[in-house]
Amino acid sequence: MRSADHWNRVQATLRGEPTTEIPVALWKHFPVDDMDPGKLARLTVEWQQKWQFDFVKFMPPGTYGVEDWGATTAYAGAPNGARIVTDPAVKRTDDWEKIRRIDPRNGSWGRQNLALSQAAGALGGAVPILQTVFSPLTTARKLATDRLFADIRCNPDAVEAALRVITDVTIEFCFDAIRAGAHGIFLATQLASHRILTIAEYQRFGMKYDLEILDALRGHCRLNMLHAHGDDIMFELLSGYPLELFNWHDRLTEPDLRRARQRFPQVLVGGLNEHETLIHGKREDIAREVEDAIEQTEGRRLIIGPGCVLPIATTDEAIRAVVESAQNVNLAAL
């Protein structure tokens, strides 16, 4: 059984100090149940109590940020448990004008911090909790799906006006999350990829608003984490963000943990291939992946985690193999 000394382990990791156990955090969706705040809170607490991870990445439905603006969503059986947008709110350029201020304490936004408050109360501050927050540009993409890219290039003023509103609402939501018991945010960007946008486009439509959120939260959070989703991420650009933890699909796209360490001096979260090794690998395959991640970083400023959310088919045996491998590694041999 893992030690429940989560805060000391995380704080030592943030300082770059050795720990007797390498920190571990895994997260998963609770599809359908995650639409009910009480069920989401209860399942989050049960997940944490069962595995004693070193931080809780709170897992609201990934479409919570667009439903109050009129997008229709559903869980359609995705292997990772994520909901999809079935009917976007922005179908024409003029629809960006409909993205006006909403109260993030109500509706779908409000339900996520209600659920977080219940989970945080049950966990009693024993473990860091990060509320999942989507970057404003990621929310815009979910509002409009792929027509966002045409409007970025043909109607940028309309997109920027909507991003202004989305950013302001997101910042309010973040402060509500802190008051509800979160110790920071998990900021997810799904568009900081060279396959999707140019660097100049991401700087104008993505980075500008990401940094507004992080700047607003400066001094109010104990730790914040960035998740860069997808292939060929803009790691050079993102590594300058002012936060403590950085997570991406390090087993699937560049850079690996060793090269990332040269650019980002804080804590890296990763090392696991959740799509292949955790689903199809044997116990020894999982152990090798954990050991390799620790070797790449010399066991410092590392939290073992997935590149993204676990598939819902991930077994207890696979999770146990991750936890025990991180416990049993011989740090003295590094």
C-alpha cells in the first residue's frame, strides 16, 4: 500500500529533492455518471481512496465548457470515456456573437465546482486537487468544431471577441474552483500542435489567453499543471509557461522526458503509454516503462502519469503494476 504522505512527496518533488517513492497520479473519466455532481464527487473520492495517488486530477465531463453556450453533447462510447459535441453552438461566423458572458456558478460550469467542493470536503485536504480547465481556444474549438480554423484565418476579429468572453468566464471559474477546494488547475490545450496551427497563430489565439489565466491565478494556487494534447506539440513555446507541472503524450510524440528536462526545469508528469502498454502490455512491460521514465529523469522532478486520460478499459492489475513499480524502483542505483 502506498504511503498517504502525498503533500510531502509532491513538495519534495517540486524542490527537486529525492523521495523514497516516486510520485504517481493516474486519472480517468466516469462517463454518464460525471453529469451528476454527487456521483462524480463520490466516484472521485472512491478512486483516490482506492489508489492513493499523489494528486487528484479532477475529471469533469470534457464538454462542460460549451453546453451553457448552446452546444449539444453526448457520450457516444469513446474508449477514453470522453463526451463529444454532437451539435456545435457556432455554425456560422455570425454565431460567434452569441458567445456572451455567462455566470460560471450556474449551469454546467457551476456543476463542476459543486462536485469538486464535495470531493475536496471528503478528502479533507490530504492530497492536492487540480480542477480541469480547458484553454479558451480549446473551448472555442469545441463550440465551433473545425470551422474555427477558417474563422481564425478569415474572420479573426470575431474569434478574438469570443475568446475575450471565454477567457473572462474561465478565470472566474478558476477562482470559484480555488474557493471550492482546488489547490490549482490542470490547464488543457488541445490546439498547441504544429499539425493544427502555426506558432504565430497559437501565440495570437491561444498563448495570449492561456497566460492571462495563469497570470490571474499567480499567488492563489499551490501548483498548476499544463496538459498539451496531441502530436507534434509546441513544446518550445509552452515550456515557458509559468507553472509547476507539464504533461503531454511523451511516449507518442516528441520530446521524450530526457529532452524535455533540458527545456522545462519544473516537474514532468508522464512516462506511460496509456493506449498500448497499460491496455495490452504485461506487468513487466509496465514496470519497464516506469523504470525507463525514472532513468530518463534520474528520478528527480518526475511524477509518473499517463500521456492523457486512461482508457476506461484499464484494469486494476495494470494500475497496480504502475503503483508498485514506482514504489519498488531502486533509486540508489540511478
